[in-house]
Amino acid sequence: MSVTTAPAGKAAPMTREEKKVIIASSAGTVFEWYDFYLAGSLAANIAATFVPGTNDTAKFIFVLFGFAAGFAVRPFGALVFGRLGDLIGRKYTFLVTMTLMGIATFLVGVLPSYESIGYAAPVIFIVCRLLQGLALGGEYGGAATYVAEHAPHGRRGFYTSWIQTTATVGLFLSLLVILTLRLSMSPEDFREWGWRIPFLLSIILLGFSIWIRLSLNESPAFQKMKEEGSRSKAPLTEAFGRWSNAKIALIALFGGTAGQAVVWYCGQFYALFFLTQTLKVDGTTANLLIAFSLLIGTPFFIFFGWFSDKIGRKPILIAGCLIAAATYFPLFENIARIANPKLIAATESVKIDITADPATCGTLFDPVGVRVFTRPCDVYRRTLATNSMHYTLLPGAAGSAVSVTVNGTPVVVPETDKTGAAIVAAAQAAGYPTVGDPTIVKQPTIGGVISDGRTLSLIGLLFILVFYVTMVYGPIAALLVELFPTRIRYTGMSLPYHIGNGWFGGFLPPTAFAIVAATGNIFSGLWYPIIIAVMTAIIGLLLLPETKDRDLENWH
């Protein structure tokens, strides 16, 4: 493998055809992200329709498991479609991934309920989620590679940054469609059939995407390699079976995409989880807050892509990871104080102590929400964490029973209380807010959000989190494309990207919640993204090469 550097001054403005490439690739990828995020945004409705039983929590957890499954299989999609992309071409491969995503999403919209077809309903839903994850695993690498190989030297960061906006725009589009439907129909109609409309719309988006992408030509770098007969015959073996290439993939993962992923998921997804699950902000208000922060922040993806063409990909990525790691705690603490001031006051004034034999307290890590906790120590800690209540775990004598005090007063938990509800009630009596407390921020209309000082302050803080996302995510596509030669580029860049984002990032919310439940502090989950971001900054600083001046067309 030889790395060539393009001569300075070679940059030229993109042609009309090349601009069409950017628009077509970005539009198709927006629709794929839109499809992928719907299952998470509409988890409660999906659970009520497809999952049997009367336990709403268990049903909701099942759907979240399906959502997580989509993240888990993304690296496998990267392997399958990355190989195809390096063998048969970029254009036809991401036509396949887009079609697969659109059909799987549409099927969820027309899937009969559990009452109609029984257990086939949840099984088909999970299959659709797996297909979506596989499709997304192949889509991103194809779109990023295709755009980069069309872009003129010196502007790859700028043009691939349009691909980087697609995940945020797709999330924003899904939230916008859902909010529009919620505000334009009764809650009963939305619950019965309205929630299906966003899934059904995907067939229209699919048709438009296929039409526009069929008009594209193959990338010039791949076409040149095909004409020269220099394509790889075994992209997977060449990319990951040779240490010289596998080493680059590992550096890309641990020195690039892992940190980028946790900053991205912390700023967009964990922030939403923190608002709704930890601070108990109602879903509509939280979605509006996130939507406004995304709307304001999205142009900065383009800015940092452009800026990376000037100063390099590496310094922006590392700076974004370090600044995020240094400021997450004060940012989230301020978000909490504004959104739910009574909760934060209670964490400082109400002292909850759990005393238990350490041997009876286990790990609370539950990445896909399927574990059943039965030991009192684990049950009480999980219940308190779910209710956003701080506690201190104290070691008890070997063989002793679990005891709980609130501000020094013992709490008697009846034998019939299997969740520790008595502890929650005692903590609320001591000062913790109940669900729906009037002090929790609530502005479920656009007009209310933009005219209320508290919500505007929250949008400002959430925008800072999104700004960090744009720093690390804006340049990453160009960096990954430039790390690998043309013959294995689709395969080589896709796997570290999707392991980083599908695993390190995708499992951030459950990992953070497990840390919160284990430590008794609602902010302690932030240690996960902080540690990963700092790790990436250190490895990236030491091992990640700067790539902005590489000549893609002549690097086979």
C-alpha cells in the first residue's frame, strides 16, 4: 500500500454533476436515518401494538431490545455490504442498502397487531429491526466513500460533512413528523393508527431516493481501479487479515470513532434520555427542546467539515473529545437544575442509605433490558435509580438483611412490596418530587418553548452538547475515507465506524444507567462517555495520522 499526497493548489470547484452526487447521497442517507430512528421514538406505541401481556414496562423493554438489536448488527452490515461495495461498486451497493431499509420500515407500518397474528407480530418486528441495522451498516460507508471519491482534493471535508448532517437531520425529521401528527390528531387516534403513518411514509421516501440515485454514475476512483483491473479479490481478508491494514482499522476505532460515537450519542440521545427518564420532563417538551438544539446546531457539521480541510481532521476531533469530557458534568448539572430544580434540591438535602451484605449486591448492567433482579439490594438500587434518587450503599455484616434509611429514619418495606415502592414514597415525603410535579419544566408547544426563559436556557445548553457533536462528527467521514486505499476503502472504513457508533455509542444509555444504578448518583453515568472520549483523544494524538492531503484517486 502506498500513500500519495496530492499537490497543493489542485483544488477545483465541483461540477454540476458532482453537486448532484452530494444531494442524492445525502438525501438517501437522511431517509435511512429517519427510518432507523422511528422505532426508538415510537417504542411505546410499537410495544402496545405488537407485544403481548399487560406489563407495560416489560413490553417497552422488549421494543428497546429490538432497537438495540438494530445497533448490534450494524458492524455485520458493514462487513457484508462493505465487501460488496469494494467488489461491485459503491453506487449499486448503497442502492441495495437503501431499498432494504425502506422495505423493512414500511413493513413495520403495515404489520398486523399481536391480537391479529399472535407471536408472529413481535418476531417480524425484530426481523425488520435486524434488516434495518444491516442496511444502515452498509449505507453510511457507501455514501461517505462515494461522495469523497467525487470530491475535488482540498474540499473532501466540506463535501463529506453533508453526509455527516444526515443522521441529525434524519432524527430531526422523524421527531418533526411525529410531533406534527401528535399535534394534529387526538391522542386516541394517534395511539390506534396515527403512529403508523411515519413508517408508511418511508415507501414514498424510498421511491424518491431510488429515482435520484439511479441517475448517478459510479465514483471515478472505483471506475479507474476497475478499468485498471486492480480491484481487491478478497476485501475482507485484505482489510482485516493483513496487520498493516488491520492496525489502521484499530487505530480508526479506538483513536477516532469510539470517542466520536460517545460524544455524538451523549449530545443527541443520552441528552433526550436524561431529560425524559432522569429529570421526568414530558416527552413532547423534551422532543421540542432537542429538536430546536439540533436545528441550531446542524450547520456546524458543515463548518467543521470545511474547517478540517484547512487545519486537518485530527486536531478538531481530538479537541472535541477533550472539551466534551471536561465540561459534561457542569453542563448536565445545569440542565438538571433548570429542568427539575426540586429534584436537584432533594439530592442535596435528602440522604438515603442502603446497608447490605456486599455479597448480596450484584452488577446492574442490563444493556438490552432483559435481566430480572430479585435480590433486595439490587431491586432497591434499581428502583431508586429509575426514580432519579441519590443513595449511598453501605457495607453490612455478612448474612445481614438489607436495611434502608431516609434522613436517618428506617424505612419498613412490606413483604408484599417487591420493588421498594415504600422507599420511594418515604423519599418523596422527605422532599423528592413526584411524577408530574409542577416545578418540572413543561412547555409542550412550539410557542411556549420559544417564549419561556427556562426552555430557552435549556435549548442553549443542549445546543452546546450538539456543538460538540458537530466537532467530532463533521470531519470523521473524510478522515475514515482517507485512511484506507481505494481497493478496500468501503470495507475498511465501515467496520470501525459501525463498531464505534453501533456498540460504543449505541449502548451508551443502558451502560450509563447501569453506572447510575450502581453508584446512586444520577450524573455518574457521564463517566462512560468521558473515559471513552479521553481514551480516543490520547490514542488519536499518539497514533492517528493526519490525512487531509492524501490523493484518493491514485491510492490503491
